[in-house]
Amino acid sequence: MAYLYDSENIFAKILRGEIPNATVLETDHTLAFRDITPQAPDHVLVIPKGPYVNFDHFAMNASDAEILDFNRTIGTLCKMLKVQPGEGGNGYRLIANSGEAAIQEVPHMHMHILAGRPLGRMLNPA
Ligand code: 5GP
């Protein structure tokens, strides 16, 4: 089944400037902004500007330039947030909830960057 992108999702509205956001970094292909309900002192959402529903949709369909830009932007954000473990930071977690099992709420591909407190183990028991 092909993915259908809902252009009325909240992140599409943010990208069109219809809803305000606290931008941390913007590039040609990528936007990063603060999560409205932060789960950690640093909680940044990183989204491609293209119409991708989730991580695998993005990874399989985005251009090389989009994928490179997205990943490089995450690296830049880790530096900006001073969370790089090799550079004196305390580390971070990346999460890309995709689909029902992961309880993805917004159907536009996004990576959470979480940092600024101990984050516990990877998953809670089911
Ligand atoms: P998901 O559960 O889909 O991985 O995460 C969606 C995230 O989007 C949630 O952490 C939620 O707090 C965040 N979010 C939902 N609506 C808005 C909004 O209008 N603005 C911002 N900045 N974040 C939002």
C-alpha cells in the first residue's frame, strides 16, 4: 500500500507558516523546532520539508540531498545544543516514531532529539 500524505497535518501547517513554531534551525530541506510539550529540557523536532509520512517513507523516497541535509542538520543541532558526548556533552536520544505500534501522532516524518536529563532505558515494559 502506498503512503498517502495528509497535507493538513500540523507539521505541514507549520511548514506553510500557518502555525507558529520556535525554530532552532532551518536549512534548504529541513526545519528544526522545539516540541510544544517537551519531555526533556532539550526536546527538538527535526522534520524534512518534503511530504514524507514517516521514517521509511523518507528513507526510501527522499533525494540524496534531502537525506544528507536532514542527517547533517541533526549533527549540527547536537553541536548547537552542546549534547555531543565526545565533546563534553551528556548525550542525547533520537526517536522517529513511525506508525501505529510506535504511537506516531503527527503523520509527517520527524525525529525527536531529547537531551538535558538522564533519559532512562530505551523502552518501558509493554
Ligand atoms: P509523535 O508522537 O508523532 O512522535 O510526536 C509528535 C510530537 O509533536 C509530540 O511530541 C507533540 O508534543 C508535538 N507537537 C504536536 N503538535 C505540535 C505543535 O503544534 N507544535 C509543536 N512545536 N509540537 C507539536
